[in-house]
Amino acid sequence: MVTDAEAMQRAVCGDPDDNTARLVYADAAEEAGDAKHAQFTRDQVSREVADPSERRRLREKFRGKPERRYRQTLRAEIAPEVSKKAQTAIVFGRGFVDVVNWQIPFSTYGDNQLGNEDAMSLLRWLVADNEQLRTIRALNLFRFLRNAFYPLHPGQEQSVDCYAQALLGNEHLKNVRDMNLSENPVFDENDTNFIVDALVDNAQNLEKLEKLNLSYNQLTRRSIEPLVEALERGAFPRLKYVQIEDQPYLSDMCNDAIGRRPNFQALVAPKGENGNELPGK
């Protein structure tokens, strides 16, 4: 039998933007005996909706060891299959998983370094049938596939391609708005970039994507053309810009295609201090 807390957790996953659902979940969780997650959710929602100065004050207020220890406990509960080191990439917001932040040195040695086994454990979690992934708004996967498959042996290209397709095609990640896939140069002898191909193949799953970073992936005009063509067809309807820092002319190709869209001016309308669009804009 589904409890009220479980039902409200599903409601949050079904509509991650609804802060009211998160607060109702917190009440249900507290009634079910999970007072820690209830308070954790309320505290994080209060920070999210506060104005900038108040947000800084609240961040300082809740920065202590109890919340840090609880985050560690919660990571272990929701992602037990992920290595303890890799769990640190899971970042919470408004009580649930909000960001996956894999931004580490590319190294597989040393006590404080994350290696390919850590990356692979997180990758398997991200491609799984897991509703808790639905609340993720940002994926910062800097050097992530490069770590997971390091060193890349001949014949492994198909495995990389399959995982890239599974990652970007996971319907539980359809609420991602910001995606950093920089420094993941994975391609075959035909100059087919697996990340670009996976993005294009799964464009319908990524309709809420707003920002995309593909820097330092050894992209060429030939390998980026499928993405440009998809953008010209109207794929990724909320995408505001593509960043390819090492190849600015490829960024221009993508962003020119975005800029020609009829809805582009509405996407980049000025924002108010609270993040909402200014009245009349």
C-alpha cells in the first residue's frame, strides 16, 4: 500500500518545479516519521524562494555539520550502488536530487582522486529506471565518460556509444535544463561523435534543455553538423545557446541556428531579480 509520503514523493517527481508539492511532501514525511527529510526539504525550499540577500543568510545558517552529515546519509540511501566517493557528485536542492556535479581532475590515482570504477558506478545509476532522477535540473559531466572508460581500449567504442544513448535517452532525465558534457572526446574512425549523435537521437527527451556545453570534445564541422541540422528543424525548443569554447566557429553555427527561431527573443527575455521574466517583456 502506497503511503501519503510515497504518493507525494511521486507527485514531486512528476512536477519537479512545484515547490508546493515539496512542502506537502515534507508534511507527509514528518507524519510518517521521517522528520529529518521533512525539515531538510523545508529548509532547502525556503532558500530557493528567498531573495538573494536572505538566501545568503539562510545558506550560512544551514551550513553546519548536521546538514552535511544528513546529505551524506541521504546520498547513501538513494544511491547505494554508487561508490562512496562518487556519491559526492550528487547535490540536493529543495530536498531532492537537483544536480549531478562530476567536475574532477582527470586522474585515476591517489587517495583523493576518483577513478573509472567510481565514474562507472555513477553512470549506471544515471541510466537506471529510477524516478528520483526526475528532479535533476543540471548535469555537470565534465570528463565523465572519459573517466568511466579510461583507458579506452580498441573495440570499446560501441560500449561508449550505448551508454551515451542510454544516458541522454533516460526519460527520467527529461527535466534537465543545464548540461555540461565538456572534455568527453568520444568518437569513432568516421568522425562520428557519440555525444552529439546521442543528443540528436534523444532530442525529444531533452525538450527542456536550456544550456549545453560541448567544449573540448575534439569536434569538427562534420561531427557537429547533425546537431546544427536538428536545431534548424526545431529540436531542443528551449535551448538558448551552445558553448564550444575551443571551437568558437562551431558555437556560432549552433547559435546562429538557434537565433533564427521565431521563439528565440522570448527565450532570452530579460529577467527580474527573482528570476522571473520582467513584466511586459
